[in-house]
Amino acid sequence: MATSINSICVIGAGTMGSGIALASAQSGFRTLLFDINSEVLAKAKTSIQKNLKFLVDKQKISAEEKETVFSRIQFVADTKDCLADVIIEAIIEKVEAKVSIFNQLAEVNPAETIFATNTSSLSISEIQSTVIHPRRVVGMHFFNPANIMKLVEVVKGTQTSEAVAQTIYDLCLQMKKTPVMCKDAPGFIVNRVARHYYLEAMKLVETGVTTFENVDEIMEATGFKMGPFRLMDLIGMDINLAVSQSLYDACNKAERFKPSPIQIDKVAKGELGKKTGKGFYQY
């Protein structure tokens, strides 16, 4: 296990991956951001520059700091370049895909490199069961937007070593995050508790009790920063639905976790939220 973390490689340059990469670079780490799609990488570069410019405009950082932070990030499209003390994957929510990329990276990284998965609901124990050196695999669940949100769930699978879990916990502190250590379980902590924030809200709309706009307005008026429908649009309808489906399956299809037909229809239509320009709201 890497005793000192100097470099971080983020796999997947989507919204979550680019946010994690920015958080890493802001914390002083040499950062690699990998994606096989050159268009996604270019979009991530633009997004990171935009976020840094926003910080300069708000006088949170200086123009010099902006350039320093950005210079710490290297954008790569070849797995052979993905060499780091910690690998954080933020790709599609499929066990097979996560196992595949970890085993590819195991071929070019030493056994001490820590493999962290940003999965929001998949079993860490299942992922690590077929990864080379499973004791170095751990959950590191960020929340969107990763460069702003403080909470990170550090999730221990059945084979995760205590040293690896503690190293990632300490890394979160270095990144000025608020880590919470938990054991592998369906939905971990946050998604297990928050699932009904979304599902019950959609059920109210589905049964004609109220509108999604009213639900958001009421919840925000009671102190929530975002209502459930605005939040689903921000997270991405496809991602939010995948978490519900994962919990539904993991909990023996318990009715309380059953995915909403409203969200299933949105995903089928490609209305995924902010990233597609339309979800529950128009963007």
C-alpha cells in the first residue's frame, strides 16, 4: 500500500470524474484525468477551466493559483499513462466495467496502488472479488459536484484492508472533505436514507397528489437546498435511476425501493436532466 499519496488518477472524465480531478488538483496532488473519449476529455478541460475562472471571479483564488491548479492536471487517453498512488474510477455503474478497468490498470501499476471506486450503490465486496490484489480496493463515494460537496463515504468491502481504508479516509481530510467510514451495504448510508426523498416525491406526483414544482418549492422552503426533482436533474436521471434499481435488486425487490415509472420514462426519452438540457425542468 502506498504510504504517502502524491498522485491521483481519475478514470472517467464525466461530470463526477472532472469534479474529483479538480478537487484533487486544488488539494495539491499531481492529477491525471483519463477517458477514452477525446470529446469527453475536451469537455472536462473546458468545465474545469470554467470552474476555476468562477473561483477567480468570486475572489476565492488568485489568477496565479488558477494557473497552478490547472497545471497539476494532465489529460490522458491511454491506460498505460494511468500510473498513480491512488486510482479513483468514476465510470458507468456496472460491476463488470469497474472490474475490467481495475484489472487493466493492475497491469501497469504496482500492487501498492490503491483502487478506489466512486460507485454510489454497487457492492464493493463484489467488485473487489475478481480484482487483482482485492485488499487494496475500497469505496470512495463523492457527491455531485465533487469539487464543492464536502461529504465522502469511505466504504470497506469484506476484503478491504484497514490500512487502505484509513489511507483513503486521511486522503479525504487532505482534500478538505468530510469522510464517513462505513461497511459495504446496499446504498451505503446516504443513498439508503435518501432514496425515499426521490421515490416518495415521485409517487406523490405519479398519483396526482401534487406537481413536481410544488414538491420542490415546499422542500426548499423548509430548508432543503434543492428539492428532489431539481436534485435528480442535477445528478442525472440515468444515474439516479440506476441507484434505485441497484437498491431494489439488492434488497430482494422490496416495494419501498421500486423505481418510479416517471423516472423510467424520462430515461427512455433521454431526458436526463441538466446534462441533456431537459429533465423535470428545461435547461
